[in-house]
Amino acid sequence: MPVPVVAYLVTAVAFFAIDAIWLGRVATGLYRGWLGDMMLEQPNFAAAGAFYLVYVAGIVYFAVMPALAANSWTQAAIAGAILGLVAYGTYDMTNLATLKNWPLAMTITDMAWGTVLTSFAATAGFFITQKIA
């Protein structure tokens, strides 16, 4: 199996696993408290799936593959953190700038989570791909 495919699959598993714990155990209650009726009863799984497919590709392209080429897990961690901050920041700060009553606390929490999650997934993707590819 080609290295980018392995990197994509293992990064996706790492990303989904940790994000599922966050969404299932922590964030849903926080978000519901902050957003109230704006939240759907059930997520739009097609939209969520499209996000995950595209976003994991971005993690692999911008963080995992360059880190593998440089043989540097710290490059994966740093590039992942930057990507997470930029991507989640774009979403959250745009909402803060354009939506009534968008909570600043949610913006800060979500940006921090995106930074940590993306860094973790990129680093895990690096280490696991390096071991099995």
C-alpha cells in the first residue's frame, strides 16, 4: 500500500478516535449549553463525513507527509498544531464575527481543541505510518 494511503488511513483513525471521545463525552454538553436551539438534535452526518475526509487529507498533506520526508515527529506536531489553529480559528472567528450571540468561550475552547486534536492526529499519523509503511 502506498505510504500516503497508509498515512491517510492511520491519521483518520487517530483523528476520529480522539474526536469521538471529545464530542461524545465533553463537547456536546458544552456546545448545547452555548448554542441551545441552534444545534441539531442529530448531526448532519453527510456534512460531518465530508469535513473529516477533506480535513484528514489536509493533515496528511500539510503535516504528516512533510514530517515523514524530514523524519521529524516534531515537524508533524507543530505543522498539525498550526493547521488546527488556522482551520478551527477560521470557522470559529468567522462565526464570532458574523453571528449574533456566538460565544467567545466556545470560540476559544474550539480553537484550542482543534489545535491539540490536529497536532495529536498528525503526530500519531507520523509515528504509525513510520512503523508500518
